[in-house]
Amino acid sequence: MPLFASLPPEILDRILEMLPPEEVLVFRRVCRLADKYITSNTTLHRAMYRHAFGRHKEDNIGWQDLQELLKLCNEMRR
């Protein structure tokens, strides 16, 4: 069993959150247990997104703008 499997999930999450997303992907590919843990961890997915793209400057999402963008994307697919 890998040594990281004995760590509490909170500590493992914090360690993985500090890594660049590319390194997390490499770690996921080399260990089946890590793949299972990372794939099912939505909190870690959010942290990876924030790490890669940063936080939103404002919490308000322009839902109308988002809906219009989705409509345009769907029209372009046709």
C-alpha cells in the first residue's frame, strides 16, 4: 500500500492543492489508488481550477450572459 494512503484526507487534499495541476495528473496516472481518490474528489477539482485560472473577482455570475453564450455555442455546433 502506498504511504500516502495512510494520510488523513484533509492533509492529502492540502498537499495536492499546493501542486500544479500537471503534477497532480502525473501522480494520478502512476498510482491506481491515487487515481480513484483524485477522480472522486470534487473539492480537489475546485482547488485545481482556482490554481489554474484564479478566483473570480466577483461572486455574481451574469446568468443571462452565460445563457446567451451557451446558445451561441450550441448554434455554432450545428
